[in-house]
Amino acid sequence: MVKDLTMHKTARAHLKSARYSKAIDTYRSILDENPLDEEAHLSMGGAYRALGEYQKAIDCYDKAIEINPDNDDNWYYRGKIFARLSNHKEALKCFDMVLRITPTDEFSWIAKAKALKGLGLLEEALQSIERAISINSRNEDSYYLKLLVLKRLGRKKEFDITLNELLGINPLHQAGEEFSHG
């Protein structure tokens, strides 16, 4: 067990220092000793993700999910890969799983909204954004995403209200210039 903890510490140090290949090698050694080490699969997936090796990352997340389907991180990071690949349908499935496990995860509500927006389901995206805002009314990303959706929906009045809310949180937000009132 001490060896396992030491190896995890070494692997995390490699990750933190962006030595992703070394981290992967260390996680492989951990998994040789204990193939059911969920943390090793999840973290190795993160290293592959950082290297842009998305299918290998997905495989790691799938293994972590197989070991523990109730860990929201396993689903969240899998969803982030599919979102990056613009596979909004698969990303949405992952974020829905996260939200079944942890319904108050504002970042998953935002990610779900992005997936819905990518699928053209703008009303549903707006509902997810509202959930994120109800959890954290100070998150600028939620308001900015809401602006993008409202603009696509052509809802000028709600758009203006949301822009003012966002600028109330951060008067210097890029949206002020991007969507100037002029």
C-alpha cells in the first residue's frame, strides 16, 4: 500500500509538472499492481486528454466508470472530451449522469447547456443555464452563455437584462464591448 501511495504521489507530481507521458507510465505501473484503481484510470485519462489523445482518455474514463459509476468526476471528464470533439449527444449523456449524481454541480449545468446549444436545443439550454445561475448567481460564464443563447433566440429584452446583470458582476467583461448597447 505504501508503494501505491508513493507511486500516486509521483504520478500526480508528473501531472502537475505537465510531464504527461511520465505520469501515464507511472499510472500504468500502478494499474499493473491494481487494475481496479479508479483514481489511476481517471488521472491517466486526464494525462491522455492533456496530450490530445482523446480516445485513450475516453477508454480510461470508461474503465473508471466501470469500476465506480457513481463518481461524478468519471462522467464529467468523459463528457468534457466528447464536448471537445463536438459530440454533443454523447457529452449530454455524460453531463446528465453527473447531474443525477450531483444535481448542484453548476459546472455540469453549464456544460449541459453548451451541449444542448450544440444540438440546437436552445430552450432546454436556457433552462440548464438558469439552473446554473440558481446555484451560483455570480458565475460570469453562465451569464455569457445565456447571452449567446438569447441572441440566437432573438430575445432582445431578456438579452439586454442579462447583459446588464453580467456587467453588474464584472463591468469589464468582454461582453460589454462585444455586445455594446449601440
